[in-house]
Amino acid sequence: MKRWVEKPPEDYLQHIMVWVQMRNIPVNHYTKKALWALGDFAGQVVEVAFDPDKPQTRDYIRVLVKFNVAKPLRRFKKITTPGGEEVYIRYDYERLQKRCYTCQRLTHERDHCPFYLKNQKELVNLGASSAESKRTEATEHLDENYPLYGIIPEKLLGLDQASGKPKIAEEVMDGMRKYLMVADGPEKLARAERVKKSLLDLESDPIGRKTALMLEPVPSTTKDLDKGKGVVFDFSSQNKTPSHQRS
């Protein structure tokens, strides 16, 4: 439970920390960066429970995410492997049993769901990803007189769908603008090309966008695969019966 503050931030009491189990992960995605990118589908990844030095005996990988309770639980994500095969990653949220089974939100039950009440006939077409179809990507266009106009790719403008934050943090945007404004002539053109090339490289790098543009911290990694589960009963850890007690 969070403490009361006199001037709460905009996202005050809107996030919870939850462990998510990701299943059906392709073998070539068992790396920290790939697991981070997959976990980001459920929320902002804070920690990854993964030990690359040991064999993977479980059918899932756990990640700790910062989840916005105003958003729906996203259950499936389709990815395409290098061989062209389509795989659906399944997301199971630990300790979150009660939710609206129409829009997958935690704030109400199905009987009070606005989508359910609006048109019950749409339930046939609404599945685990129903809320995703209701989302609209917030786009933004720069003014032609803005120093960064024509330099930032359109894909990097607007808000990030998963977190709701700007795809480029205000500090980063201001830094790029100042970097261009202090130069003139050929030097300014050269700087503009360098900024444009850097942004184009980050456009296809989801991890780079998170750290360099959105200024999100790199999630930590723990080798305790059961972290946050509480008491876990494991009979294999019990001491063996002494030899003199055996019949």
C-alpha cells in the first residue's frame, strides 16, 4: 500500500507490480533482451527471472512488470520466428484471478463492463485480445517550423501503446533540439544527418528505444526462478533418510 502524498504524480495509485509467466517461447528467444522485449507486451519490465547457465526445465519464463490497472490484461502475442513460423506467446498473470472476461480489465466485473452492456452481440468477436482492438494509436505530427521536423521518423512520434508514455522523452527531444540549434550552415546539416541516422537505427531496436529514447531503466535479472511466489514446497530439498534408519 502506498503512502499518502500531498502532491501525487499523474500515475499515482495506477500501477501494481505483478509477476507474469510467459509460455510457448521459441528457443532462439531465450536471451535477456528477447525476454525483456516479450515481457514488455504485458507491462514495463522491472525484473527477469532467468538463469542462462542452467537448463530450462520449465515451460515458462517469469518477468516482474509494472502494470497499469487502467489497461487490459494482454494474454497472447503473435511473433514470427526467423524460419517464418508464427508462434503465439501466452501470458499468465500470477495472483490475478478476478477480472472482466469481456475487456480483460481489473476495474470491474463483466456485468458492469461498458463494452458488454453496449452490445452483447459483440462478445462472439471479443477474445483475450478484445481490448486491443479498441485501442487507437496516438499519433503526433511536428510543426514544419520545428527544428526536428523531417528528422524524426513518424514511427517514433506519439505515445507508446504499452506504457502510455511518449516514445521520445521530453529531455531527449529537448537535447536533440539544442544539439541542432547551436550549429549553423554545413555543420547543422551534418548534425541533422547524424541525429536522423541514430533514430533510424533505433527504429528497429525495441530495447534501444526503451533505454535511449524513453529513458526507461534496464530491468534486473534474478536467478531465483521462484522469486515473489512465497512459500514453494519442494520435496527434493529435504534431507535424505540416514542409512542406519533404512530397513
